[in-house]
Amino acid sequence: MAKSKSSGGNRSSKRRASSRWSQGRADDALERDKAVDGDEAIDREELDGIEPQPMSPERAERFARNIVLQQLTASMKSRKQLADKLADKDVPEDIITKVLDRMEEVHLVNDESFAELWVESRHGNRKLGKRSLQRELRDKGIDEELAQKALEAVTDEDERAACHELVQKKLGVSSPEESARIEIDDSASWDVRKTQMKERDKQVRRLVSMLMRKGYNGSLAMAVVSEYV
């Protein structure tokens, strides 16, 4: 994103550090649980192959906690993602709620931080626009207010710059001036001009469609594409 090096860079570093800290804490907690539980400990490598059997609430809670910690050691997850994973393992709903509430209390699960990191990563690496980012956050179960707050980090200038990068990559150029425009020869016959116009329109539609699939609005997409075609 086109942020100032002092403010944007610091925020990004803090968010990445927060993510690493959370994952490290999850990893430590998982190892701690395994040491405390002894023979009842659930090895993280065996979790995916375990079919939950009727068990005591304490055992069910321990089982759920280990699944959550395993998931968090891999990457930061939203509360909904973790709840879905536990539901897939037939963990009772009340246990899911209890475990995830506790994880939020100790800051191992934080949807606000998750949304910020998701936007930063997906816009920065995949060049996704706000519309696509908002849809993805909704799919992850992020509250609308938290999603909007995270999306504020992506400015209009960021979106325009990302559109330019996407078009340049598609055309294999580094600036609008390098683009091989399809010129309409007014002195040519109608058949020739019609063919030229069709080719130009085809290229415009292809590029605009590509940008809109990435989550950018049509007017911005057309404005950027018009600088290259």
C-alpha cells in the first residue's frame, strides 16, 4: 500500500509482530497442555485423524483447546474459522463457545487483528480491491464494523496504484507510455477501421474484466485501462 514509510511501515511491522507473537504463544500453550495432560495428551499430528468419542466435558474442552492451538500455530485464524473447525470435529457448541471465549480473553483469537493482517496481505500480495477484500472478510465471519475499519487502510490511491500494477503485469510493460496502443487509422477503409475498433474494444473488455474480478469498481478500472489501450 502507498503509505508513508514512518507510519504505515511501523503499523505493518507491529501487526506482523503481533501475529508471530500470537502464533508463538499458541505453540507454547499446546506444548504445555501436552506436558500437563500426560497420557491423555493429543498429539497435533494425529488430530486430523481422530474421531471424537463421547467424553467428559473436561476432556472435550481439552480436545477442543488442542485443535484450536494446532490451528493457530499454522497461521492466524478468525473466530468463525476456528468454530467451523471444531464443529467439523463434532465438538459440542457450548464447549466451542467456552474455549473460544477463553482464547479471546488471552488474545490468541482476535478478529480485529486478523482483519487488519488479512487486508494487508491480500491487498499487498494479490492486489485485491476493497470489494473482494470485504467479501473475503465476510466469508471469514468478520463483523462488518471491524471489516470496514480494516479496509480503511486501503486508500483510493492504493487501489489506483494496484490497478496500474495489474495492467502493467498483464501487458508486460512498466508504464502507459510503453503500451502498444491499437490506433484507429481514420484514413483507412471502414472494414479496416472496424477491425481495429473491435480489437481495441476486445482488449479493453479483457483488462477491465480482470480488474473487476479483483474487486475494483468499473469506473476506476476503465479510467486506468484507458491510459494503456
